[in-house]
Amino acid sequence: LAFGCPGVLAVLGLEAAAPGECELTRLLQDKLQYEMRLQYMKHYFPIDYTVQVQYEEVLRPSNITRLRNGTVSEAALRYLWFHVSSQAVLRIREVLPEKHPSWKYTQELCQLFDALGKEYSKYQQ
């Protein structure tokens, strides 16, 4: 899933609602490119290492489709993606020691998600 602004793939097929949101989601998309995720979240982690998550913390495409076909607004879907993704990064950060090769990468993701959260708080959903 990727976020959307002109010239950028859309997370959940959505377009960002505000210029600040648009820029932040473009930066997040750059950070969340497959190659970076593969390097920082797979190659640098031990084989079979897992982070425990609750069922509700997983955002599945089938659930997105069901929500989209229901009465959930596009803005609410954007916020849902933000919330689930930011919480996942925080869970990963909880288990990383500061000297881990992925520490800086996850720190940058957390900062981008924090900034995006501030954008969302400007126009409460």
C-alpha cells in the first residue's frame, strides 16, 4: 500500500486531502519502498524473528475493500492507514536496541508518522 498525491501511488487508492499531508505521505512512500523495507526490516533482523501483534493491528486489503464499500469515508480510511502503520512502526521500535542497523530507519519513520499525526490533528476526522 502506498499513499497518494499527484505522481505518487495511492495508499488505499486515496488522494491526500491537504498539501502538508501530501508531502508527508510522499516522504513516507519513499521511506517505505520495497527495497528499503527489505533491507531494514528483513535482512537486518534474525531469521524467524517476529513481533507479536493483535489481529486488530493488521490492515488487510479485504478489510479495506469492505470498509470502502460500506459507509467509511476516504478521510477515515486515510486515518486508519496512518494509525495502523504508525503503531506497527512503534511496535518494531520497542524491540530494537539503539545500535541496531534499523534504528535510524525506524526513527525516521516515527518522525514522519508523528508529523503526519500533527497534520491530521489540524482537521479532526
